[in-house]
Amino acid sequence: MKKVALVFVIAVLVPSLVLAWLAVRSLRDQQFLLERQQSLLCQRVTDGLANEVAGRLAARQQEFAGQVENLTANQEARAVGVQFDSRIRKNWALAEVGFCVTLAGKILSPAANARTEAQMFYLDNGAFLGNREAAEVYNNSLSTANNLANLTRNNVSQGLALNDVYGSSFKAAAPASLAAPVARQKMEPVRAATRALDSDKLKSDDASQAATVPPAREAPSQSTFSNRGQQARKVNPQSVNFETSKDASVDEQKYLSKVIPAEAEFRQLIGNDMDGMLARFLQNKLTLMFWHRLNREPDLIFGAQLNLSRVVDDLRGLVQAEPAMRDEICLVLLDDNARPAVVSRPGFSANWKRPFVATEIGDALPHWEIAAYLVNPAQLTQAAQTAKLSLGLFIALLLLAIGVGSWLIVRSLNAELKLARQKTDFVSNVSHELKTPLTSIRMFSELLAEGRVTDAAKQHSYLNIITAEAARLTRLINNVLDFSRLESGEKKYHFQPCDLTDLVRQTVATFRPHLESSGFKLECELPDAPVPVRGDADALAQVVVNLLSNAEKYSNGGKVITIQLAAQQTPLPYAEIRVLDRGTGVPRGSGEKIFEKFYRAHDSLSSGVQGSGLGLTIARQIARAHGGDVVYEPRAGGGSCFSLRLPTATPAATG
Ligand code: ADP
């Protein structure tokens, strides 16, 4: 049994569990892939949109440059510079405050005593624009950063202070000549008109610049131009989870902002560029500035602080999902506090800090992000969850099947074992049952044969014993033969009309002498009228004999056996032969089992009663073959009551 269990575990249980585990794993990978695919798709959308927003701001910056060029086209630049605040606001809606400052740090506009916004601007930015203090700014001009880096390198080698580099001697040089190629390219369209006019001057300026830039004296300190390091992003996109890398530092980077502020003075920041964008946080509020300078007047810088709400309005049209994705995602422009500035789906709300994916816009709008939220976050996991559920159910069913299968195997093994045990018992019981009568027959027949018994009465008694034992042997052998025929389906019945009253009477008459010789009293209660049935008289007589024989075997000292025959009319007409004894009765719970083959409720050792466990099995099979049954019920007052019930035949059928 243990071996079978081990084989079962190794051959069925372990492989099934391994398969289930593999299935769960592959499902998890599949879900991960699905989520990653979706996140990549959304990431492409937010990346594209962030670029578009940056592009729109760059276009506005160029628009501003165009405005400056227009305003100064036919006028003296300084004169325009003095009134620049009012002039630019009139001409260009995005401007909140216009300013004009010289490279030396003199602020021409707005005037310190102008309108309130201008005054505020002056207070906030005066020192920075006037190059009196360094400020933490986000500079959206790559060329400026390059220039600063180049100049810083040169200055380190030449020992020149940055302040001197951008000092009075620098003013004489044409900044355009110093601008990096990138900056030149970027500003090409805006300056195309002016460049043609100034090209000759620029050439000579280029030449003079090389001569006029004074040698550097000392390296810039970290405090005059330094990066403050990365800040944490304001949002925590879920997509970061789908991209977990093995390198922890790479993972950390995903939570850090890519935009890094630089601390520098205005003059240092603009370097040699012709225009650019700057962003500053003043009292935690973002301020955006565009600036531009003229080729013909490079020491004058025209700039404008932008009206942020108008900028946002300007970007509103951009923040729209493609029609194909409109029902799936909501795109949001988040400000530097992760609050929604523009939402693509009206009325949409979510945990703004937990977008599905998000992309930083960059230096143009530092710490602002384009975020995508799933309109129905459950949808993504729904398919996976359904698959998970199905797989779970499948595994549960598999385990259930394994459980039920193993239970059935164990049950059938137990049954087989029990049957094997019963068969062994049967063989030993039958051998014993054969041996006992054979011994008696041999002993008494030898006594008679040797002529040692002369007394006629004794001779008669010995002959009776021999007859009874032979009858017992016949019964046993009949039972065994009948059983094997029944089992193999070879048993043939000869159905014919017969009278049960007559059949019982005859059987009792044959069995009575044997019973009475053993001290039993057999009471026979038969009806006067015949009870017609259709059946095999020999087979039915065998059933009655088996029941009487059992009543004798399990009498346990109760020496009265009753046999009754009665015809009943309800529910259907049937005849009932009852054999009642006052013996041990069938132990509780074995009432049905005693009809199983080889089953013995009283085992030979403890009860001392021999048997094969086949008598009742055969009796029931015969009864059922006749459309009836044999049933057991305990007899009131002790003992057993076995009933053979048979359907009665109509007189016509009995013939
Ligand atoms: P056997 O008598 O050869 O063992 P049976 O099939 O005739 O086989 O009987 C099955 C079991 O039913 C018996 O072993 C016995 O335990 C129980 N049994 C049968 N008849 C009686 C009875 N009249 N009283 C008590 N127990 C009985």
C-alpha cells in the first residue's frame, strides 16, 4: 500500500503540481508582458506629447524673438528697450512683464516705480538680471550650457574669472560669433533677416573678438555656477514597476527628475546665445522667461516674463489623446506640484501622483509632466485576471481530480485487499467445512464397515449422521458451484409456475429431521391456499434451505425456528417467506453487508461457526433473478428475521 502511495505521488501528484506551477508562472509572465506593452505604448504617447509641448514653447520663444525684431526694426534699440514692458505687452498676449537689460546689468525696463506687476518683477528678478546675484534657474538653452562649459574650461586653464569674461571687455565682442553651432542652427529662421544686414559687421567682429577677449585670471567657483543635484519627481508612475532593472541605481533614477537647476548669474546663463528660455521658482511658483538680443545691439537683452495661465491655455489644444486611445487613456498636463493644469477628458479624476506613465517636459517647464492615466485601470488586469481565475479553477479541478482519483484508488485497493482477505478466509472456511463432514462420514462408515457396531439402533443413528453430513456437504458444494455459476453468468433458471406453499412444505419436510435430531423445534405456518409464483423451484428451495441452515448455525442456544408463508396484496401482490430464529442476530451495521460475497459478520474463530460467506449472497441473487429480494430485519424480542419476497403470479400465469 505504501509503495502504491509512493508511486502515485511520484508519477501523478508531483508532475501535476510542477505543471500547475509552470502554468502559473507563464501566466504571470504573460500578464507582465501585457502590462509592459501597454505601458510602452502609453510612454510613447506621453514622450511625444512632452516633446510637442517643449516644441510649442520653443515656437513661442521664436515668436517672441520675432516680436522683438519687429519692434526694433525701424527704431533705435535702446529707445525701444526703455519702453519694452508696455510695448511687448501690447503686441504679444503671452507677455506678463517685458524687460530689457544691458549686459552690464543695467535694467532699462521695467522701471522700478512702474505698475504693481512690474514692481514685483523688479523686486524678484532685479538682482538676478542685474548680475548682482546668482539664482537657481532652469536654462533651456543647450548652446548656453555648452558655451558656459567651454568658457569654464578655458577659464580654468587660463586662470580667468567668469565675471571678467562677461565684463566690459566682453561687451565689445559680438556674442553671435561665440555662439555654438547648435545655437546658430536653432536661431537661424529668426535671425535670417538681420544676419544678411549684419554679416559684414559680424565678420569683422569675429576677428576682433579673438583679439579682445582678455586672458582668464581665475577659475569660477562652484557657488557661481553649480548644479544642485537631482530632485525627486512629483509623480510616481506605475510603469516604473514594469521596468524593474537588476541594477538598483537604475531603478532609483526613474524616481528622480531629469531636469537639474543651475545656479548662475543672468549674464553667465545667456552666454553667447541670441535667445533662450529661463525658468525659475520664486516662492515655489514657476516663472517662465523668454529672452532675445539683436545682432546689431548684442549687449541689450530683451525679455519677457510669461503669463503662465495663458501659456497653459496655449498648450490646452495639444493635450489630447489620439482618437484610437481616447477611450483608454486620459492625458494630463501636471504642474510642478503634480496638480492637473490640463486634463484631456473633462471630469476625469484620479490619484494624480500615481499616473500609469509620465514624461517630464524638461527645462522648458521644469518638474511639469505629461501624464497618462488609464480610464479603466481594471480593464488591463481584467483579461489577465480572467485567465488567472480560469487557471486557478483548472488547478483546483486538477487537484480535486487528483484527490478524488487517489481516494477512488485507495478505496478500490482497500476493496481488493478486503476481497483477497475474504477469499483466503473463504478457502480456509470451505476446506474446514468440507473436512468436518468428511471426517464424520469416514469415521462412521468405517465403524459400520468393520462390523464393530452390532446394535441396530446405533447403526441406524450412524447412518442418519452419515446422511446428514452428506447433505451438508451437498449444500456446501451446491452453494460453491452456484456461486461460481452466478459470478460467471452461467447460472440458468428454469422458470415455471409453482406453488410456494407446496415448495415450503416439501423443503421443511426434508430439513426437519436434521433439525429435530439436533434438538430444534421447527414451527411451520403455512396458508391453506396455494401461493402461485413463477420460478425455478430448485433455486427457490435452495434459498429456503440456506435461510433455515443459517437459523440453525447462528441459533446460539435458541432452539425454536419458525417459518412462515404469507401472500400480501399491497403495494403489489407478493409472497413472503419469513424464517425467524431466537439466535444471536446480525451485529448492528452489518444488516446489508451480510449479503456481500464472502462477508461474515460472525467470524469462525470467535463464534466457532463455520461458513463460507456465500449463502446469503446466493439467496439474494436467486431472489433478485425472480424479481424479488431477500432482506434482513432484527426480530422483536431477539434473533433474526430473514424474508424472501417474490412477486406472485396470476392464476392464469401459473397455468
Ligand atoms: P455463512 O453463514 O456461510 O458465513 P452467509 O452468507 O449464509 O454465510 O451469512 C453471512 C453472514 O450473515 C454470516 O456469517 C452471519 O454472520 C450472518 N448471518 C446469516 N444468517 C444469520 C442468522 N440467522 N442470525 C445471525 N446472523 C446471521
